[in-house]
Amino acid sequence: MKNKNTPRVFIAATRQNDGKTTTSLGLIAALQKKFPRIGYIKPVGQRFVEIEEQNIDEDTVLMDSVYHLNCPLVDMSPIAIEPDFTRKYLQAAKNDSLVRKIHDAFDRVSWEKDFVLCEGSGHAGVGAVFDLSNAQVAKHLGCKVIIVARGGIGKPIDEVALNQALFEKEGVEIIGVIINKVMPEKVDYIADFARRGLKRKGLDLLGVIPHQPILSSPTLESIRDELNAEVLNTPEKMNGIVDDVVVGAMSATNAIKFFKRGVLLITPGDREDILTAAAASEVQKMAGIVLTGGIKPTNGLLRALREMKIPVLLAQDDSYMVASKVHDLIVKTRPADAEKISLIRDIIAKNVNVKKIIESL
């Protein structure tokens, strides 16, 4: 790696889905006030999409779409962990070539940039099986680290201590900790005691981020992708937020009570009583409807559903499986989620001590 001078920081976490991407997304906006030209790299990615025959990490696509970072996507996402990656590595380890690939990508990403934000993938040890744990990658890139942990006092500090040991083993300095997803009414309380607990570990508390339900709520577009569902109509928008889920397994009379704003109705395609009630009532503010079992209603009702302004999806799985998949869906912010992205920028700017981060570098 030729570039040793450009300021950089590595965003790690105590677990997957603790808020690394949310933190990174907000921090780039906050840091741009000091560093106008920011580069981004996710050296090792595990969830990717194919773009121009290259596997590019989803978070990289998000950052580039939001901030137009003027870096080649392939350099911002140099290593994609495909299903057989680990097996191949263990058969014929080529660590030097992987490290060189990350170094070269960083040099290109940081070219003519004032700052580079590096995003990890999970806790400090993720990637150790192929000798590229987050702690090792941070060391290779000469980064100081910010750890993101999930709300609470005892558990996050215990988990931070576990990660701290691995970073320190690699000689990587931790700037501090951001605690995410804290109930708004507990922010001050958590901040007070977490600051004390972290201080005993020699660490600074950089911020406490209040939980925002909207950031954990899926959109209809993400549900359609997860279910591989067919869209039966032409809805006004597919990025509406799902606040609640109702499985239509009761009478139509009882079901109507649940037809509210933000509700996703899941019901078999042959429950025509419930679907007729949904189509007839003024429930256009419901989030959407998923017909299950691969069953389409009769033509007359299907026409009425197709005229609805909310998305009507057809899934092949049964209602239980659809409800389970929606419940277990890992919600990732997408480039089209303008409302979420705007909120993320605001909450990071308000709740994270960006000045202290800059001073620590």
C-alpha cells in the first residue's frame, strides 16, 4: 500500500446488523463538512449483487448511489466472499494476493481524497478463517477503529471488551464506541453508565443513537425480493414502509379491524371474503397485500385488486412461510429509501461526536 497519509477510519461492530452501515452512511455526510472529498471501501463483503459481471457488496452500491463517490465500484468492494470462497482458501491459501488486492484497491479509492471511510463486516473476528479478520484488515490498512454496539449497558460493554482484545492483539487502536438502537427514553441513562463502563476499559463513548423503528421496518420492495414474489398490479410506489403484519386467518368482519396504515396483509389467494373486503374498503394507505400459496383469486376480484394503489404481490410459499420470512428479514437500507437515508444523516449528526473522531485521527 503506497498511501499512508490520507486520514482513515475503520467502522467495526460487536455483531452483524448492529448498525455499521447506518453509522457509515451518516458519518460520511457529517465528515464531508470537514473533508469534502471522501472515499469509501468495504474491503471484505459478504452480501453482494452482480454489476457488470463483478460481485459488488450491497453496502458499497448504497454508498455510491447516495454520495456519488467517484471511485470504481470494484475498488470499493475488492473481495466478495462467495459461497465456496472459504473452502478454496483453505485448500490453497493465498493471503499475500488478497492483502495486495486490498492495498491496491485502497490506493485507488483514496486517490485525490481528503478522507477514507472503511467499513468492516461484523465483529473483529469475522474473516479470521481466511486470515482477513476485521482486526487484521484494519491493521493492513493502518486504520484506527470505531466499534458500533447494540443498546444496553452490560451486554454491549462485554461484547466490546471481547472485540477490543482482538484489535489490541493486532496492534490496532480503538478511537471509541457508538451504542446504537437505544430506546429514546433511555438515551441519557445509557449514555451515563456506558461512558463509565467504557472508561474502565480505556475507551471513549462517541455517541448513543436512539432506536428508530422505521430503520428496522422493511419496504414492500425488499419483501418482494425476499419472497421472489410477482407484482400483480401497478402500485404508486414499492418503497412504502411496513409497520405491522396481519395474517388473514379470521373472518372478513374481524380482518377489517386490522386494515390500517402501514399494515401488510398476508392471506391465501383463495380467501376471497377477506380480499373482497380489502378491495372494497378505503384501505389504500395499507402497506400492501401478499397473496400466498401461488393462488390467484377469480378474475373479477383479481381485476379489483389490480386497481388498488398499494402493491399486491403473489408469493408461492404458504402463509406461515411468508410471515416467517417477512419476520426474519434482515432490513438493509437501500438507495431508494430516501426517507430512511435523510433520517440516518440527521440522527448521526445529532448523536455522534464527530469532532472527537476527527481529533482522534
